[in-house]
Amino acid sequence: MIKLMKYLVAPLVLFAGCVAYEPATLVDGLISNPKVGWNGYSVQVPGGLHTIKTSSGEGVSDRESAIREWYDQQSNRYAADYYTSFSEQFIFEPSDESYFLSFITDTYELRTGWSVLTSVELQYLVQKLINRKMVIINDMDAHFEQVEINGQRGWYISGTSKPYFKKKPKTLAYEGVCLLGGLKELYWFEAFGSAEAREDMKLKVYEMAESLKVQ
């Protein structure tokens, strides 16, 4: 395992170059960015979900900012293996606000990408991502499996997200899919919400992941 880890990390050393990234666009439910990966990506927002809007009213709770802050706190709990050179996030929810779905694209500062890895190395990398996410959501008993969707390798996790170091933690149902892109990017499809909404969360997460087109 140690030899495999060294071999895996070796070609993925940090790269000090500079790439001109641009933010993705969201038009008629389609998110797209031609500057990510080899030649861009596109992904469809599932029906029944809408973008969480930033509140501009004085004294009104800013739901989007609160969710983003919570999400950042959860994600930064466990150090990442690589640095990101570009990241963007879109957050959606149903009208009853029973959960939110986060779509994130992370591009890493790597000299070479996933395409140089063998199937065994990819399998090992995906398992590392699974383990890291289970630590982040604080559920090492979550159901997980490696998946392949439209030719993209990745994982699926169904579990419970709960904060650390609290006597009576407020838990959230978690449904997530992560897919490796064609170059140096990862695509995250993650829903957090009430246990009663888990079925719809999984449905929407998979629907969005299956709509991903990597150029």
C-alpha cells in the first residue's frame, strides 16, 4: 500500500503554472464552463430545484450565506491532499427547503491529471476520497460504493452528517456523488437535509450527476 501511494502521488505533484479560469454560467437550468478541464463541462439542474438567492432585506436572514459558511466549515475540517487552483459552487433547494443540493467543481494544481493513472491507481484515489468525505460528514458507518457514470469514475455515499464535539448534535441526511473529470478536476453533487427528504435527495443528486458532460 505504501509503494502504491508513493507511485500514485508522484505524477500528481504541484504545478506552478497559471491558467486563466472564468466563472461558469447558469442559463435556463444549464451550468456550463468551457474553461474547466480539457474543453469544459456542462450539467443540468434537476427540475423542482431553484437557486438559493442572497437576501438583500435588512434584518432578513441570508440563507445562502449561512449555508455557504456552514459548508465551508464542514469541508475545512479535514485537510485536502492537493491545493485547488479554481473552485466554484452553485447551491439549489426545493420550494419546501427540506434540503439543499450543492454542485461544486474543484480544479487542482497538478502537473498531470487523472488520465496518467492506471485503473488500480484510480481505484485507490477514489477510495481515499471516500474515506475523507466520511470523516468530514462524521459518519464512518455510511454506505459507500465506487461508481462509474457516463465514463467518469467516482463514488456514492449515503449517510448522516453530524457536527463533531457536541453532546446533542443536529444531524442531516447526506446523499453525495463525486466524479473525476477528464483532466485535473472533480465534480461534487451533494445534498444535505431532513431524513424524510432522503429519497428525493438521492434522486436529484443522481439526476444531476448523470447529466454531467465532460468535454
